[in-house]
Amino acid sequence: MPTHSTRRTISRQWEMLKLLPNRAPGLTSAELHQQLEEAGHRTTKRTVERDLNELSSLFPLHCNDKGTPYGWYWQPGRSIDLPGITVGEALTLSLVEDSIRPLVPGLMLKSLEPRFSQARQKLKALSEESASAR
């Protein structure tokens, strides 16, 4: 069973992979750090840099090191469609669910239920550490 710390790391790294663009110049570690903080992942820029180096050994990531600051992006033609949702997407889905539940027929809601459930689970899992998730 993964520890709380391990789950946070995996969640943060997963979110980071989803944030990376498909082309140069990419996002800098500072930009990724800011976006992760906004999504509720408390971390440091140095941790983001370590994560990027580690993830680049496992995924087809490229570092644009032609000038500083370096930008990170998926290698051309190698982006990955990662399952799951970001905190922002989860929050949006939660708000949409609350708004449309009384207005939409049950049959239509049934087709959206898996996404709503995924959003609730994501927000619940991150609620302790993320103000956005709360």
C-alpha cells in the first residue's frame, strides 16, 4: 500500500506530465512549479527539477537547453494521453455536477457519472493538502 507521501509524489508527477506541452520551447521548471502550486501541489522548484530529470528517463521528454531558462516538453510526435484529471478539471466537473443534477434527466447523468465520480475521488484524495481541492 503506497504511503501518503508516495501518493502525493505520484499525483504531482502525473499532473506535471499532463502540463507539459507538445512542442518547444516548452515550460520552464519555474512555470511548472507555479502551475503545480496553483493546482494545490505544495512543492519546490528544485523538486520540480528533480522530477523532470527523473521523468525524462522514463518518458519521452525533451529539455530545450539552447538557452536559459530551459524548457521541457514532450519529444515531437511522442506526447502521451494520460488518463485521469487535473485538480482544475475535477473542481470544474464537481461544480458542473452540482449545477446540472436537478436540470438534466437521469439517463443523461448516468453517462457522466464515471467522470463525476473520478472528480469527487480526486478532490477527496487531495483535500488535506490542497486548498483548491477543498
